[in-house]
Amino acid sequence: MEPTYVIAWKSKSRGSCGRGKTLFTREDAEQMVDELNQDHPDFLHEPLDLSSPPPAVEAEPPAPGPAE
């Protein structure tokens, strides 16, 4: 299996977030996430598949303009 996963992280207290640069297979990324979440409980770690398209972001509908 080709390594396409990185580890994404988010601070539970500060709201800062980021992602690693090291590529992992899915299995290795999931194992690493389990270890990191156990060793660093102030952060949430998740595997992120870089080969998947990013999730669609729904745009907010435009606010109504002034009545003419």
C-alpha cells in the first residue's frame, strides 16, 4: 500500500492546528494517531489521506441586499 496519509493535529485548548509532513500507510497512520493521542492528550490527532479530494465546503448564501 502506498503511503498517502499524514497526521493532522489540533490543540484542544488553543485551537491551533497543523499537519505533519511524513507520509504513512493508512495502517501506520492509524497506529501513530493512537499513540500520539495517548501520549499527548491536549491534542487531537487524526489521519489525513492526501490522495482524497478535500471535502466540499458549502458557501453561505449571499445576504439579501437593500430593497430597491
